[in-house]
Amino acid sequence: MEEKKKTEERDAAQALIDNTKEIEAGVTEAPASSAKEAGTADDENKLFRKYKIKDIVFLAIMAACMLVTGSIMPLVGNIPLFGIVQVCLGLQFSVFPVIGMMKVRKAGALLFMSVCCGVVLVFMSTVMFVCILLCAVIAEVLTGLIFRSYKRDGASLFAGTVFFPCTLPFLYIYYNFLYTSQADDGTAVSAFIGADPAVAIGMSIAVVSVCFIGALVGMIISRELRKSGVIKK
């Protein structure tokens, strides 16, 4: 009888010890898990984050889509009207960048897509290549200053809207003050017959409108793709 009582006491003590160890383990794991979740949240809010292979591949695909759908550029590039290229390419040069930025919510995503496009555009128009890179940097800086990160959809919408229209001031300065062509009589003439201020302002408004619509469409497409599971966070 006494031996049975001792055995029960030992079992109770062992059960108490095991229970204490489980509680201690739970208390230790909880802060670690919370710290990990907090670290993940902080990483999501950071402006500068590391790129993964899948991020680079996705952005390269979006850049390829921009180039393929923008293949009409050689057809309109020689039309002597200021902003005609931006009007014709504004939709695709805002839809696909927004989709890329809403998938890869990291600083430099727009610049990377611009570089991929610029590698091809440099053979057709060096000026356009330089403009696109400069405007990508400007759009990235403005987005970083205003939104601090790409976590919100509005950041991608803003960057996609201002990206391509930013090329207009550079092209206006270049074709009015730095570049001239020769007429038949040998006199220098303006490269664009529509480069006067009134036409430039009107075309600029048209470009901004087209790019805003394109960025909005890109955001809607990206959200639908995310809901369907095609694009994951």
C-alpha cells in the first residue's frame, strides 16, 4: 500500500515537471514567433528589399510585353508632332509597369523594367532610351518620397502614371533647343512642327490622361489576377 502511494506521488511529480516544461517551451516559442512575424512585417514595409530570381523573371516578362505591344513606335516615331509617340505608347507603358510593380513591391522594379526596354530602344532612339531611364529614376524617387514604400496600390498607380509623361519635358527641350534638322535650302528647322507651347501642352494633357487610364487598368488587372491566384503576394 505504501509502495503504491509512493509510485502515485512520483507520477504526479513527473507530470507536474512535464507540464512545467511544456509551459516554458510555449513561452519561449511565442516571443520567437512574434519576433519573426514582426521582422516579416518590417521587411514588407521597407523601401529597399532584396530581389529574388522570380522577381527578376516576372519584371523581365513585363518589360517584354511592353516592347512587343510597343512595336508601333517605328511607325509613329517619324511623325513630326510633339508627343505622338507617348500618346501611342502611353497605354502599354503604364499597364505593364503597374502590373509588375504590384507583384514586385520593391524599389527599383520600374527602373529594372526600363533598363530591359532601353536595351532594345537604344538601337532605335538613343534619346528615348536616356529619357526612359531618367524618368524611371524620377518616378521611383517621387514614389519613395510620397509613399515611403510600395506596399499600397496607390504607390504603383502613381509611379505608373507619372513615369512615361516625364519624358515629355526632356524631349521638348531636346527637340527645341538641342536638336535641329536641315531644310532643303540648308536652313535649320524645328524637328517637330507641333512643338509650339500650345500644342505641347495639349499633347501633354493627352499623354497624362492615357497613362492614368493605363495605370488604372493595370491595377485592376493585377487585383483580379491576385484574386484568381495567378499572381501571389
